[in-house]
Amino acid sequence: MNPILAMLKENNISDEKISELFEALTQNPLAAMGTLGQLNLPQEQVQLLMGQVMQNPSLIKEAVEELGLDFAKVEAAKTKLQQP
């Protein structure tokens, strides 16, 4: 299982909330950060996870695909964020 999804499940985050988080990620990554903050995850686990994602950004793609979502939407949202 993807380490992002595993960490969320270890912290008893429901499948519904996980899907909601990744749906937000595909539409607006900044909103996804707010959604992530509402999950009340231990800060040290979030920091560790962010470190893993920074070292291996494909983890997000793998998690999105594992959830059956469209990764192209993540890329489109990222492009939107980078525009002035």
C-alpha cells in the first residue's frame, strides 16, 4: 500500500475522508492542505510524510491512481498554481 494512504489509514482516517482529501488535491492543492489540517494528524507523522513526498513525488501519483482518481487533474491544478 502507498505510504501516504497507509499513514492515513493508521490514523483511522475513513476512506471517505481520504477520497475527499485527494479529490481536493486534484482540484486545488492549497485547499487540500486545509483539508489535511482538519484531519488532526500527529504533526511529526505529517512532517515525515512530507519528507517522503519531497524525496519521491511519485508517491502522490501512486496514491491518486490507487484511489482510482485522474492524475492529469493533479497536474492541471499544479500548473494553475504556478501561473502568476
